[in-house]
Amino acid sequence: MGRTSDAKNKILTAAHSLIEQRGYSALGVAEICKTANVPKGSFYHFFESKETLALAVLDQHWADERREWECVLNGGAEPLQRLRRLFESMETEQRAGQDGCGSVLGCMFGNLSLEMSNQVDTVRRRLQEIFETQVELVSVVVAEAQQRGEVTVADARAVARTMVALTQGQVLFAKLHNDPARLGTLWPNCRALLGVQDQQVPAHA
């Protein structure tokens, strides 16, 4: 049983790395299995298809990322500071990716949205769900700042949706130019959307 579980984890780990670096369409099951160092038969024991595997990778990646988002956004700091930490952490994440493989990897969800949204309905729907959850997580904090009179927005959810979309656009440019510094303007731009003055955002604790 231990070996069976290990084989599944190896496939997921290999697929995650390959999809993150190269996308979905160019990958084949044989390459995934070779990278994972498992026989091809093991793949079909756990996954009906490459599409099923892609969904599992998305779920695993979002579970990890969601924990990070919730840790930051549900923390004890003031709402604007929590938002600032979330968006600034994205530059740190992309720098780490560049240090690890030599290039900015971008956002897996954004990358697959561009590549697969008009090809695989199940993946498209899963990506929609993930982005809607991101919007909800951000909107809760924006609404909190709104109640405190720290932002000038009429619709917290609409602004949160724009902030998430802005994030995807700037991550895309960072990937295109292989320059994580492009994300340095992410929080200032989000702050402008919120109508926040500099003195309203406390420095990092």
C-alpha cells in the first residue's frame, strides 16, 4: 500500500513541475511517468486520463496556495496590511521560481486559463471556481477595510475581482519579460483601486 501511494504522489509531483514549467498540451503521459520514475501502467491505475491528472494537480496546487492566502488574509494584522502582504508575497513567489529554474513561471491558474479554457470544459470550470474563491477571500478583507472607513469603494466584491484580474495581468507581464520586479507595482496599483492614502497602510510588523 505504501508503494502504491508513493507512485501516485510521484506522478502528481512530476506533473505539477512539468505543467508549471511547460504547460499542459505539450506533455504526454509517457514523459510524466518517465519523470516520476513509475511505469506507465501506474498512471492509469490512479488517473483515467491526462485531463483527470490536470484536475488533480490544480486541486493540489490550490489547496497549498489557499492555505497561504488564508494564513495571510485571516491573520491578526489590520485589513490593509493583510492585503498588502498578500500581493507583495506574489513578487517573492515569482522570484523564488526564477531562482529555482531560471525563469519566471507565472501563475499556474493563469497559464492554464490561457492555454486550456477554450479546450477542456472541466478544467475551465475548475479554474473559474478557483478564481471565484480568490475573489471571495479578497472581498471579505476589502469589506472589512470598507467598514473601517479605510477605503473608498462602493462594491467590495467588484473591486476584489478587479484586484485579482490585475494580479493575473501583472504576473503575465512578469513572465513575459522574465522579470519579477514587474510585480513591484502590484500593491500600489491595488491601493489606488481601493482609494487608499499611503499613511493608511501600516508598515510591515
